[in-house]
Amino acid sequence: MTNASPSRTFLHCLVFISGLAALSWETLWQIKSTLALGVSAWGTALTLAVTMGGMSAGSLLMGQALKNRAVVRPARIYAGLEWLIGLSGLLMPCAYKAVEALDTWAYAAIPGNGTMIHIMGIAAAIGIPAICMGATLPVLGLMARQLKSSIAVLYGLNTLGAAAGVLLAAFVLIPAFGVTHTARVIATVNIAVGIAAWRFGAGEKISDAPVSIRYEPYLVPSLAALTVFVTGYATFVLEVSWFRSLTAAFRSTTDAFAVMLASVLIALGLGARLATILKMDKALLGTLLSWAGILIFLATPMIERFDLVSRSDILSPAFLVLKWFFMMLYVIGAPMVLIGIALPSILNSQDSARKWGGLYALNAFSAIVGSLSAGWILLPAIGFARSAWLAGILIAGAGLINAKPSKRLVLGGFAIAALLVAVVFESGVGRTRAQGGFHRQDGKSGKVLDSYEGPDVTVSAVEYSNGERVIIVDGFVATQQSLPGETFSSEHYMAWMGHLPMLLHPDPKSALVICFGTGQTANAVRKENPRSLDIIDVNPRIFKLAHHFASNENVLDDSRVSKIVMDGRAYLRRTDKTYDVITLEPMPPNFSGVNALYSKEFYEFTAQRLGPDGVIAQWVPFHIVAPRYSASIAKTFQSVFPNSILWIDPPSKTGILLGSKNKKRDLAKSWPGFARGIRRDLSENEVKAAILLDPEKLGDYAGYGEVVTDDNQLLSYGDAVYQWHRFAHLEEENFDLLERVILETQPRPR
């Protein structure tokens, strides 16, 4: 045994590092899938389904392949799997370029029927590494047996490694190296793990290692399978439903998602470790799962109210992230730890690779069913809180089935009481309040006019006591409408996002508005009388909320208007239609996935869709982006549209970048649209006076930033995300930099 201890420790390290690499890959896959297919719930679900489906298939196939094998070298099989994962990662950029090209072709060739093409493309890109990841589980079982270790210990270490991988990718690797170099780093890790595993297995005495040790499983096969399926299903229902609420509390940023996912994985990893410490049997597992269900009921009302306590403007960004992390662990830690005991302990009681592989495959399959049903069925139908209750009922039910008959009545009574507590203390999200929308100076949450929880976001239309109406998307007040007859300074720019590019074009016949909001920008474009106006938004519910906002003057009912439900970037890549004007005001650039609408690659797609005199307008939110990143947006914009200016809305001080494909047009002087004689609230002289930076000065300003790309993810990872939490000071800092640029470029008096 003394000789085995160092080898066991070595194996534990390898398994931890392998888990770290696996979740880093999943983070990269999600980024690349978003770029290839567009930001959508469908793309996210497809990536998850292919990942978990591949892992399920890999585990099942490897379990069958190892069935009844008298002599195997598990460490060398493990090495080969790690090498395949690493090599597949090195090919990831080429694979996703092919997926993007396939998506573009499918949209043109078979519009509306490209589902199978998408599935095939993503499966080809990540199928092999996902299968290899799943195949490692039964192999690890044999390795654990050789060293008289436990498959539950290895499973737990792999899960804890996955938590570390999520945090490492989000907070270190991607901000430091970008997507491509991060992929190379992680591929190197996989290859190094493979080399170490190969050397580790070189001297093993396989023939002396028992391959069939008789165990006495504490669950019959059917009950084991049911428990594994229910816990896997419920875990992902909870992840989807709780994360939806937590997104409203923590904001929809990459750091927030990484913290949430890492918290769940840490809890599950600790549960796996606990499974090896406790002397597990059917009755104990039943009791623990029953208490997991009880704690789910009690945790959900607290999670509903996280948005009321999670924000603090005085905290440093790093301290705020740590606060979120410990809030998560404090509330969800206990139920997730108890759920996390089930699968590892059941695996531990099995006696063959085939059984390990089959049970893990079932768990991975249940994860797919859980995530898809939660996103597409449960959230839209009953909301996140009731979805969490359903998960709690399933977990508690699985526990009661396994518990001792003498304890079922007591545990069932506690479960019913906890469910009643959850029902009584439900906060009314979606009916009486919208999460995050309380963040106003008067502290009032407002009246919910309409709300929708879908597979991608939660969106609500809310009216405050003073008559102001807003749209809240995952806790963020995305857009607003003032009282009838009034215009808040903060919303004034919305109409001018539409007017400005139309005024700069000599004869704008066709226009595209990306991101609808309350419809004020689209209505302003419509008032400039184009022949056709396409309005695109990734969220179909946004269009259904339009009737709550009179300021859009029923723009969607105009016969010239076509509404399109799709990611704006994906649409520009897929279509061959050209426009005279394109205007866009997406979600904040530091929100997860939104970097894709501020990158150089996106602007290049946009330039391809603009006519010879085409004009583009881009929102620059100085109040939520630090100066370096505002300058980076300008630098990226000007790298594709050299003839561009920065316009500042006089009332709101919101920035709007305007660019023209016509490099000879003088944007500071030439505003032919004013000849059309349409009524507006700013005169031509006032509009020209609001131009802060001409092309030359804009270039000087851009020198303070760097080009945003799909690869560096500059606005979605790292310091750009942390700076968001200092939003009380960002607008002032941005205008200090702009003033410095203006002073530096003014001619000195002689």
C-alpha cells in the first residue's frame, strides 16, 4: 500500500487537471458556437445538447468496449482520450469556421429548415472531444480499482477541477490570451495529461489487477437508474431556473455566470467526496435526498430576492464577485452537496465498467432533458420559482422512495411544510414585480404590465408610479418611455439613433434597425420615410411588448416594416440584402455574448450589407463602459469605417458613432436629410453643434483603446466587465478623456 499512495496522489492530480481542461473547453465551445450560429437560446441549447449527448454516448460506448475484458491498460486508454481531446481543440478554429460557412449556406439554401444542418455542424465540431470526455468515466473506474481508490473520489476531483476550469477560463486565460491562444494552452494541458498518464501506466501489472470484484449494490438496477436520472434531470432544471433569477441579481456578465456555475460544481464535487466518507446505503441516500428536496424549497424564496441584496455600489468589483460567490454557496451549497452524493455513491457500488458507463450515460442524458425542458417548457409555462419547486418535488420524491418506511412520514411532512413555505413566501416575480427593476432613486419596483420567461431571457414591461414605462431584460433596465408629452433626457438619444443616420444619407430607401427595445429608434427611422424598414431582435417577446409603449406610434403595424426574430450579427452574415442605413443599440457591451456586436468582424459584416453611400449608427454607453473600452469601441468602429464621427446627444450625453461607406462625404457638414422638411426636436445647426469628434479627432481618441475582436473578447472578459460595477463614475471619466483629446488636438495660439 505504501507504494500505491504516491501513484494514487498522482492519479488524483491528473483527474483534477483533466476536469479543469474539460470545462475550459466547454466555455470556449459556447463562445465559438455563439459566433458561428448567433446569440440565441437555440445555439446555447444545441451546444449543451451535443456536449452532454457526446459525453453520454462516449461513456456508454466505452463501458461496452471494456465489458468482460480480461486485460486492459486503463491509464493508456485514458492517455489516448486526453490526446484526442487536445488535438481536437487545436482544430477548433477551423471546425467552427466550417460551421459558420455551413450556417450561411443553409440559411440561403433551405431557409427555416436548417436545424439538422446546425446539429450536424456542431456535432462535427465538438462531437469527438465530447465523446472522449464521457469515455474517461468508465476508464477512471478501472484506474481507481487498480489503486484501491474510489470512482466517487475521482468523480469528485474531476468536478472540482471543472469548477476551477470555469473560473480560470473566465478570469485568467481568456482575458490574458484570447480565445485562440487559450485553446492552445488548454490543448497543451490535455496533451501533457495524456503523456503523464501514459508514463503512469507503463509499469502497471494489469494481469494482477482484479477486473471483477463482487459488490453488493444498495440499490437494485431499476431504482439506481431512476435515482440517477431524477437527480441529473433536477440538477439541470435547478441550474437553468435558479440561474435565470440570479442573472437578474448579478447581471448578465461572464464573471457572474462563471461564479454561478463554479458554485454549483464545487457543491457537487464536495457531495462526491462526502459520498466516500459516509457509509452509504439505500436508507441514508433516501434521507439525504429528501433533505435536499426540502432545502431546495427553502432556498428558492431566498434566490428570488437576491436582486434586493446583491448590489452594492461601494464595493470593489473583486469584493463584489466574492460576495456573489459566498452568497451562492451559502444558499445553494447544502442542497447541491446532498444531490451531489447520489451519482458518485451509486457508481461506487457498481462492479463493472459497463455499469459505470451506463449510469453516467443516463445521468448525462437526463441533463439534456432537464435543461431543454426547463428552458422551453417549464420557464415559459410556470416560471423559474415553480420550476425549482418541481425539481425539489422530484428530488424529495426520489429520496422518499429510497428512505426507510419508518422515516417516510416524517420526511414527507417536512417536505410538504417546506413547499408551503416556498409558496407562501414566493415574491411574485413576473406578476407583481420584475427582478432588478427596483433600482430607482425612489426605490419603487413598479407595476408589471407583462412578463415573459423564455429559454434565453426574462423580459418584462413595467410601469412606475409616475407613469414612466420601461423594459427590463434579465434585471437590466434596457430601455424606457417617459410620460405622454414628456421626454426624459435619458431617452432622448433613442429617437436620434434613428434620425441621424437617415439624415446623413442623401436618399435612404432601405433601413435596418438591430434591437427594437421600446421602438423609439425604429419609429424615428420610419418618420424619415424609407421605402422599407427591417427591424430585427433576437427576442420575439420584445415585439409583443411593443403595444405597451405609445412612443413607438405602432411602428410595427406600418406596411413598410418587417420584423425579424434573429441575432443581428447572424442575420447580416446570412442575408445578401443591402441597406442604406443600419442602426443598432444592443445590450451593454460587457454583457455575455454582446462583444460579438462590437467586434471588428461584426462591423465588417455590416459594411458588406451597406450600399455605396451607406451609413451606420452605433450606441456608445459612456455611463456603463470605462474610458479605455469606450475608446476601444471607437477604434474598432473606425478601423472599418474610417469616415466616422462621434455625436453626443445634448440632453442625455449619450454617445452615438456615425460612419459612412462613402469616404469622401464630409459628415461634419453634409446632412442632406434636413432638406426633407420633417419635424424634429433638434435643428440642423443644433445637430451639427453636437458633433464632438470629427474623423481626425476620433482617430486621436481611438488611440487610447485597442481593436475589439471575436478572439480577444475585450468587452466581455476581464477588466471591461469589472469596470461595469463602477458605473456611478464612468460617464464622468469618459468625458474627462474626451475633453483631454479635444484640448490636445486644438491648435495652439501663436
